[in-house]
Amino acid sequence: MSNIYDIATKTGFSPSTVARALSGKGYVGKDTKNKILKAAESMSYTPTHAARSLRYQKTNNIIMCIPDLYNPFYFNLIKGASDVLESRAYHILLCHSKRSLKEEIKIINMLKERYGDGMIFLTLT
């Protein structure tokens, strides 16, 4: 899988020029942009979600924690949340806590570690 540094090496442009051409943000000459886009396509370039998340401090993921993955009660909740979030360009990371406090704490720590931008937390008490 290629990255902006590989494309920069192939085209002879700086990595920052390649990044601007690929993102469409900032000025890049038309000929330069075309060369970079052509090289990116030939190298099967796809943006890295992790790199974008670091740059923009946003993952576009929402963690959804449910206590019982096998309980049909949660199916409509998962679908409803997924439909709303997908319409706003977010994805759900579904986590199964197995009704365990230890697992719930691990899942909360995932949010602290920036696996997602927010959390929907369902629990049984």
C-alpha cells in the first residue's frame, strides 16, 4: 500500500505538495495536481484513516457498548443508532461488555484512548 512519501518519491514533488494535491486543500498547480493524482491512482493509493484521525483529532467512530450481544432487545437500538450516525458520516464500533464491570471499564478506556469520538453506553444494573 502506498503513502504520500512513496508518491512524492515517484513524482519528485515534496510530501506536503502531494498531501495538498490529494486532499484538495491548499494551492497546487493544475499540472502538478494531475501528475500527483495520476501517480496516486497507478500506485493504488488510499488515504490512511489513522493518519487522518491524528491530523484532525476526529475518528468519525462512535463506540456503542451493549451488555448482551445475543439479546434481541438491542437489535433495534443498534440499527436505529447506526442509521442516525451513518447519515452523519459516523461509524459504530460495537462492543460487547458481557455484563462485566471489568469489560465495561476496558471499553471506557477505549474512548479515553481515542478509538472513538463518543460513546453510547447501555448497561444493566
